[in-house]
Amino acid sequence: GFQTNLRWGEQARVFRQLPGLEAAEFVRYGVMHRNTFINTPQLLLPSLQWKGAENLFFAGQLIGVEGYVESAAAGLVAGKNIVRWKEGKRPLIFPEETAIGALLSHIISAEIRQFQPMNINFGLFPPLKRRNTSKFERNREISARALAIMADFLSNERN
């Protein structure tokens, strides 16, 4: 399957131009999948709490994260913060140098009028202090930094 705005007749026409698909029977055509999401930068705190009701938390695709892993990670953060809120503890706010921290920071601080869902990508991470010559090396260093900062963050949270 795939997502598309092409009408079914146009999909059939395009696919039939591909060698081997001239006489294919299509069981189902692609459709555009719509995300339903709230305006997170306007409505949520970094803890994923509703700005108007501290006992209301949001997570997953509804807050504007794209992807299964991203949605699950946001759910874990919200769940952890619900427990911490009930215990009277401060919320967990993950460092921006970590994947979940970078993504949540982005959706919380995005432009309110133009907010759109986002999945994790290297462009969301704070830049490195030194510039590398290759994208591969830069992404490797961003990943190593994220792992080190996450390990330190989790270690401090346990203490």
C-alpha cells in the first residue's frame, strides 16, 4: 500500500504503464491518510500536560509525532510524567540532544500557526560544536552524543 492523492482511475492508468502490470487486477488503490492532531505548541507544556488542566496529559500521534516508535516514546514520556505528577515530583523533560528530547522540543516550540506533525530526523538535533566534513560522520557524532547524554540523564534521574 501507499499514500496518494491520485484518483483511482489515474492510479490504474499509471500502474498499467509499468511493464508486467498492463493486465493487473488491483484489489485496493492507495488513499491519502489524514492525521488528526492538536496544536501542540499552543496547547501543551513540555511535560505533555494540557496548559489549562495539569491533570490532563497527551501522547502519540495526537500530539503531532509521526511514526510508531515516536508515538510509543511519547506515550512512555507522558506515562512517566503522569506518575511523577501524581507523586508530586517535577516532570521529566528529556535533553534536546536525545532523540525523544529533540522531537518533543520541536513539537512544543514549533510555530503555532504552521504546526505540522514531525518524525525524528537529524535536523531536529542541536548542531555539533565542530563541523564535520561528511553527513555520515556528523550523524554518527550526533548519535554518539545522544546516547551519552541519555545515559547520563537516566543515571541522574535514578539517583
